[in-house]
Amino acid sequence: MCEAGIVTEDEWERRLAAAWASLGEREESEFRGVIEGLVAELPEGSAVAAFERACSFDSTGDSGRAVPLNRQALERGLVGERRRRAVIQLASSLRNVGRSRESVELLTDELGRGSDHLDDAVATVLALALTDVGREREAVSVAVGALARHLPRYQRSMANYARALVEPDQG
């Protein structure tokens, strides 16, 4: 804490990380209470607060309560890695509550917003959502394309195979 008793952002993030590390050691309601206590320290209307609340519901199996909180976080201008995580979590939660088409739309849009270390998470949830809406070949294409980048060999071949699953026959 600072002299005036105000917690720094770094200290708050450290406490938040410690709370998340304790997820498996707590009852779901206790864990959500710990997160709620931490986000209560943030300013009213905080995008981060809405996001962390959504995460706590999502991680404890309550997708229905996570959906509006993730939307709220995004509407409030969540930025950076948390923004992308909110999109991924929102899409996953939408899928869990039977709204896979919406999940596909959200993640397809997200693919066009740039690239970072969360690309594989976007691809994984997109592949699952595509399967839910009957687009299995496209789902396999997305999954193989994401996996191809991590192979020690055959990256080019696998990427080509992934594309071939969804491109019309050229022959």
C-alpha cells in the first residue's frame, strides 16, 4: 500500500493473481466472493471489474451470468489482453448457453482484429462453435491451421491441408 493507504495497481493485480491461483482450493461461491471483494476496490463502472466478475462466473461454470458481464466489460471500453480474453470468454459462454451462431460471428470478427498469443484460444473456441452449427469441415480447418504453426515439421503441408478442407475443388 502507498502511504495514504491506497493500493497500487501492481499490488491489486498481484492480489488478483493470488486469488486466481486459489481457484482450485476454494468453493465456487467463496472464490466468487474473493473476486467480488477485489473488484469492489475498483472505481464504479470499471470495465476491469465487469470483466473479472465475468471471469469468476465463467470459471465456476455459470456461463449465463458471465455473458452479460463480458458484454458490459466490452461496452465499457475494456482494452488490451483483457479485451481479447473477454471476447473469447463471451464467445465460449454464448456457445455454452446454446448461442453458437453468435459465437461464430464474434470470433470470426475477432480474427480480423489482429494477432497475438491468444490466437490459438480464438481458433479453438471458433472450431467448437463451428462444429455446433454444423460446419465441421471448417472447424477442422481452423483447428488444423492453428495446430500447424506449432509443429516441428510439416507446417506448410498442414496449413495447405487446412485450406483444402474449405476451398472448392480446383480440379
